[in-house]
Amino acid sequence: MINDIFRNNRVCPNPMIWNDLYKMMCEDLNEQEIPKPLILAGWNFSSDMEKLIRFKEHLSLIDFKIENRIKDFISNMKEEDWYHG
């Protein structure tokens, strides 16, 4: 699934979608601190590489081996929900 996420030169979810994903992760994952997505002011002042690295940090916290609503959310994203480099 991870390889599928980055097809078509995808970098990360678009800001509103990424924020929704982040909120879901904060609710569902037992992580002390999940790095904030690079949205709002962070969007304009970060490179595609920085966005990609942050999104990969988020993905590393998700268990893709089991069914969960975060995995389902990402799987059901449409192509227009993604930011492409």
C-alpha cells in the first residue's frame, strides 16, 4: 500500500485533507506527539521535500497491516485530494 500512496508523483495530501488525517491520527494513535502537518503558513514556507518527509513521518505511525479508519481514509482518497510535485 505504501508504494501506491506515492504513485503519480504524489507528495502529501492537500492541506485540508492532511489536516483531517492529522486530527484522526491524534484521536486514534497512542503517540505522545505527532508532528503537525505542514499546512497553513507551513505550506507556503516548506519545500516539496519537507512536505514529503513530514508526511512519511505520519505514515510511519500508521499500522497498515491491520484494518483501521486511518488506513481506510488514505485508501479512499481521490487523486484530487493529493498534492503532486
